Amino acid sequence: MQAPPLPDAPPAIRDAILDWLDRFAACVREVDYKSAYPFWHPRIIAFGTVQALVEGLESFRDRQWDSVWPRTSDFRFPPEAARVLASADGSMAVAIAPFTSTGYAPDGTPFDRPGRTTLILVPNPGATSGEGEKWLAVHSHMSLAKGVPPDSHAKRAIKAK
């Protein structure tokens, strides 16, 4: 029996989610929390390498972003490696993507810090008036690739909290 196809997102949704990933990654690179908030549902449910399950944007920021963003650099989602799935009615999308970044040993030596991401996104009802992100992430799971040191020791300034 042949497996059914995956529900790949139509081009408009795929393009919107890839754009979301690119613009969010720019916030991470800039350590700009304030600019990143609109990408996320206020009650986000998330977990990753650094933190167990957290709920709420402030907890996500304090327990995940603070542990990673100022301590790493060069964060990106390679668009060619990302997959975007979507419900038939466009009410939900899932982004599955690797990420790349640079970590730093205690002596400042840089190392490759790859990982993977799964995001669940929903349309933002407030965006119909032209304000805010068109998609909000309601779940995030970001984790490092196997064997990558979980600690990074850079001390970059937070641009805006």
C-alpha cells in the first residue's frame, strides 16, 4: 500500500512561513527580543535543548531566549532545507527546519552549533487589519543536533527587551 502524500503547504503559505523564519532569525541574530515578540502567540508552549516545557511568551523569553540568543551568533534557517506543511483549510501550518548558528567555547573559540526546529503556526486574526504578523507560532521545539555542546559562552548585548 502506498503512503498518502504529506500535506505540503501551497506556495503562498510556504512562502509566508519561509519569510517568517527568515525575519525571526534576524531577531535572534540581533538579540532583539522586542522585535521577536509579534511572531509568537502570547501563550506559546515551547521546549528545547535548554528548557523543559514552558508556557507563555515571558517564560519562553526568560528561560529559553536568555539562555541562547546572547550566547550564540549567526542564527539562520536554511530555506532550501525547510519543509512547510499546512492543513487543507490553511488554519494551521507546521515548519520543520534545521538551523545553523555559531557557539563559543569558554575560551571564545567558535564552533558550529546546528540544530532542528519544529514550529506550529496559526493565522493571526489581528493581521486582517494589516497590523501584526500574519502567522503566530503557538508551539516551538528547537533542539541541538546530536553531539553539539549545549553550552555556549558568548556575552552579546541584548538590543531590546
